[in-house]
Amino acid sequence: MNPQKEIIDQFEQLKLKFAKFSDQWKSNSKLNVKSLIKKEYELTLNQLMNFYNELIQKKENIGLILKANLDLKCWNILTERISLVIKYPIDPKHLGKNYQIIIQNLYSTLLDDLRNSYDFFKNVYTITTNYETEQELPIFISNVLTFMGDIKKLKLIFNKKFEEFKDIIAIEGDNKKDANDSIRFFNYALNNNPRNTRVYSNLGYVYREFLEDHMSSAYWFIRALSCIDNDMRKVRDNLEKDFSYIRKKLLKIDYI
């Protein structure tokens, strides 16, 4: 059997296992919060991480990972649970009388997701940066650094989501530090691959939403305009929002 096809088939089998969890989490366009914190998911997650770790032990597999988008697919799986919680509302009325405990468990479980995902990609980065530089390696490393920056960004969005429950949970982290860490990883990603189009809008978003630096935000969104695979409508909406805010600020201080 073709070794590359065998690797992709193994990944697709793992992906099917995660699809079952995804179906349990979503029901009638709502989030099934109680199903999110079941322990069975962790075992499958470990299988994915072990599979990927074995894959990157061989430098020749880096090209396959990039060609089949296995790095991005792995990222999407690792972050799906937290992405769903960010996307859907959490209604305590649907969680029963012990909703406080469920929300506390959900918050701590998802924080562990973020930590584990960060440690996972940090390990991937450590292993692959020891390889001799080849054509595909900087692209791969840039992607890994983007994921690490994305994890920091997700933590910011996640904490903002749980602000409404700060009376029952202790929000963890320093928003300014996490925002700057996110920016640092995104810049490292660009140093490795200036054509990494995912980075530009991410930088614009972090500067705008968490540092309120609208000048820097607008700069990165403008750079995103040169990326042909961006959703141009979304980029234009972000630019309009940024420039409208900047204009008001400048008018106040008589720059215009």
C-alpha cells in the first residue's frame, strides 16, 4: 500500500471519530453543554496527538502534511470544542439547578484544551526546528507559529465570553500579555513565511479588539487586502469599522 495514502487514511479514520463528538455537541443549532465535558473525548484527542507526533518524527512527512493540509485539519479538530463554545450562547436555564458547577467544569475543561493544544504545538515546533532547512520547512513552521498565536487569541475571546459568569468562576490570565504573546507568534510566523495570509487579519483583529490600537489594526487589515484568498467582504467590513473609529479619534485631537 502507498505509505502516504495509508497515513491520510489513518487521519481520516481519526477525523470520523471526532465527527461523532461534534454531532453530540450540536443539537438543533444549539450547544449541548453537558456533552462537551465528557471524558471520552480526551482519549480520542490523545490518539490524534500521538498520531501527529509520530508523523513529524520523520522530516520527509512535512511535505505530506502540508500537501494534505493535515496541520490545519489537526488545528481545526483540536480547537473545535472551544470554537463552538465561543460561537453559541450558554444559557444557564438549560443546565439545571447545578448550572454553576457545570459552567465551572466547562471553563476549566476548555482552559485545559488551550494549554494542551499550546503545549502540543510547542513540542511540534521544537522537533521540527531541529531539522535542516528545506523548501517546505519554513512554511510548516510558520503555520505552527500561527496556531500558537491563534491559541493565545482564542484564550482572549474565550475569557471575554465567560466574563458574564465571573461571579462564579475566576477568569484566568492577563489579557494584555496574552494579546502581546499572540502578536509575537504571528510576527514570528511572518518571519518564516511572509506569504502566510492567515496572519494579517489575525493581527488586525488582536490589535483592534484587545489592545485598542486601531492604527496598527488598520495597517494589518490593509495588508490583508493584498491576499487573494481572503473573504474580501469581511475585510472591507473590518476596514470600515476601523477607519470610522480612527477618524473619530483623530477629529477629537484636531489631526483632521
